[in-house]
Amino acid sequence: MIRTLPKGRGWMTKEIVLYQGCWLPLNWGLEGVLFVQNHFKVRPTDIFLAAFMKCGSTWVRTLIYSIAANLEALPLPRLFATHMPYGLFSKSVTSCGCKFVYIWRDPKDVLVSKWHFMNQIKSKNLPPLSLPEAFELFCEGVSEYGPFWDHVFGYWKASQESPHNILFLKYEDMQRESPQFTLRYWRSSWRFPFSPKEKGVVKKIVELCSFKNLSNLEVNKIGVERFTDEVVIENHNFFRKSQIGDFKNYLTGEMAAHLDSITMKKV
């Protein structure tokens, strides 16, 4: 089956494959999806943090873990972080009552952030991917876990159908409106209200999980994450700027307008 899948240019490996409408790295992407589809045993108490690559998932994952770990009266739920599109999950997962938190971001910033990230972690045997090349591939939907727009709208549609199970967040809104508001909304909407004993906890969690604090932690300066024997990522690569509108420093006006036009067509 794998040999028959369409192939495209990878951003960090030589090739990616198209499986059920999604572009995936062969060794650590497709194998993971197949495992989830065929062997993963979901629990109704599970919580999934889902996002397209470079949409703020590291930050939100830390926030959610800190919030969940603070629930004194409830057992700690299993927390999973994934880049899988909603449509690749089996019915056994999406219909069991488990929770999803999805975060998305302006595709212009996603493109720039992903381009930087992938060039840092790509195979040393591959030449650097230029920004114009990355732009063309991104617009065509050919990037790991892409197309980006299908990824976002898949979770958005699911959130409209199951609002009590899927919390749909925008990175820019969290930055502007305060993460404290988002965390309080998350706890209240999922019936995990803060108790009087937890006064001030949200503020402390937001400060603990700030970009400045996380990027300066020793483990994120020298630690690594090993996904496979070949894919080993230094933790500091997960932290770059966390800046809204950074795309203006890299994309031409024409490139930005083209990405906006694709977004409008999808809406």
C-alpha cells in the first residue's frame, strides 16, 4: 500500500506521502497514523491537543498540562499532542466523548515559522529549502500534515458539530485577549471550574508557561526529543519568536496577498 501512495517533496526529509488526503512523513508520520487508526485504545477521559505544525502547540500543550495537573479532585487525564488532521482519527476516537483542544494560526506566520523550523531539523543530506520553494509547496498543500487549510477547517467543522468536545482556539486571540481568559473559559466550558482554593493559580500558570520562561528553561536549552533513531530534535528549536505578524519580515506583499486569497476561498 505504501509503495502506491503519491509522493511529494518533503521539507525535512526527501519525500512525503499522501495518505487519505494528508501529506505525511513516511517513517514517523504515516506509521504513527496507522498505529492510531488500527491499534490505539482511546478513553473517554483522554484530551488531545491538536494543531498544524508551528501553530503554538508547544505553548498550549504546556498550559493544558499545567491546568490538568492542578485538578485536585479529579484523576489526571491522559494528554496527547498530535498534528493529525481530524479526519484521520477513527470513529472509535471521535465518537467516544474524549476532548480535543485545537489551535490554529495565521497561515502567513505558519509558513515562515515552519520554513525556519524545518530547515533547522532537516536531514543533513538535503539542501536547504528556499523560502520561495516553501511558499509554492505550502500554497499547493504539500507540506508535512498539509494541506494547512484542510487541517484547520476539518477541526473547525467538527467543533461546530461537537462544541462540548472540541475547543477551537486561535493563537492570535490567545495572545491579544490574555491566556488567562482562555484557560478560565476552557475549565468552565468543560465543567472544571476553579475552586476558591485555586485563586491566583491561572496567573501563576500563565507566567510559568510564558514564552520567555519556557525558552529559558535548562531542559529547553540543552534537551532533545527523539521521535525516531533518525529524527532527533533539539528542544531549543521549538522556540523562535512567538511573534504575531513576523511574516512581514520575510514575505513580499504579493506572497501575503496570495495566501490571504487562498484562505478566503476556503472560507
